[in-house]
Amino acid sequence: QVQLVESGGGLVQAGGSLRLSCVASGRTFNNNAMGWFRQAPGKEREFVAGIRWSGGSTYYADSVKGRFTVSRDNAKNRVYLQMKSLNPEDTAVYYCAAAPFGTGSPSGRYDYWGQGTQVTVSS
């Protein structure tokens, strides 16, 4: 299996920035696309951003496009989500996920998930 651990969450004021990190271990493959999802209390999980593990297009939800940037460092089995211009609507638990042979698209099959990291944005 693939184990994913997120970090970097915390409390930030509106307009601030935060960078999340996700490190993968176990059965890691260069063909694992990575995605970021988030879930707020009482709401369904939603796709935030994704990236092909070994290259290709990135994907972003309309709500975060232009503010969030997903990047990767395959040598470290790590993926990042740089979040800028945060607003209270970004408050959620953020999860990273891996999709074997995926592209990082919102509709990808993400088989492995981390435990999540809380991001809270104050108004």
C-alpha cells in the first residue's frame, strides 16, 4: 500500500498564505498522480488540485484557480499545495491522494488517501 501523510495545516487570517505538504511512502511509483481534496464540516469532499506524478498538466478547481499551486518533487516522494489569498471558504480538512496511473484530473481514481490536515482561515 501507499501511505500518505499531510502536514502544514494551521490557522491563518484571510488573505494569508499556507503551504501544505504530502509525503508518500510504501509502494510508491513514479506513475502515481497526486491530488488534493478538501472537506468542510457538513459538506462533501471536493477536488482542489491535481498533478501528474511524472509530468503533464495540472488541474484546479475553479474556486482555487489562480490562488493555489500544486507542485511535486518526485525525488522526495512529496507533493505540495501552495495556497495564497486564502479566504474563510477555504476552511476545511485537506487531504492528499494518490491515483496509480492517473493524470491528476478531478475524475481520477484516487486509491490512497492521507489522514488530512486542518486548514482554518479566519475572517
